[in-house]
Amino acid sequence: MIIDEAHRSVYQKYRAIFDYVDALLVGLMATPKDEVDRNTYGLFDVESGVPTDVYGLEDAVHDAFLVPPRSVSVPLKFQREGIHYDQLSEADKEQWDTLEWSESGDLPDRVEAKAMNKWLFNSDTVDKV
């Protein structure tokens, strides 16, 4: 039995099929798992962290099957410049006006980038993600 994307197939219904069928299993995957409840190494009876064979990224790039990865940074405008009320669409202004900004009810005319980033990237957000 040949299983492509085997790391996605080690739990729920598929795992029961693999356990039931008495056949040689060959699993192909880019990201094997060794988690307690999703262990592809255990499914194929090999030592955790030691796949039967590996064809690494460097080899695939060298053999011209893949190109080297490159990162692309795409910062969002509001993260760089903040949000300015006078630059919002009419619909966004209406939504802005309904927000509770402070106990006094004062509406700001902008939110600086530093404050936006502090709000977006905080411990609570990290914990929730």
C-alpha cells in the first residue's frame, strides 16, 4: 500500500485502515511527524526521527528539481504608517465612529503605527494563536 502525504493519514479513519490491512506500507511525505497522537515513524515501524530515506532540500536544489527558497517581506501599510481617519473610506469612518475608544468618548483622528503594532503583536495574541 503506497500512501502519499502519509503524515496527514496517521489519525482518524485512515489509521484504522492501515492497522487492519495486512500489507507492506510505503509512505511518502515531506514533513514526517513524531507527535504522540500522530507518529508517522511508528506507523511505518521505524525509529522516530530517522526516516528510511531522505531527499533533502539542498539535494533537490542541487539536482535542479527545486529552486532555493527566498523570503519576501510584504509589510502592510497600516503597520508602517498607522491608521488616519481622514484617509478612511466613508464605510470605515462610520465603523470608526461606532468604536468605544475611551471612557470619555473622545474619538482619535489617527492611531500611530507603534500603537497598532503593540495591539497586534502582544502576549495575549501570541497565546491565542
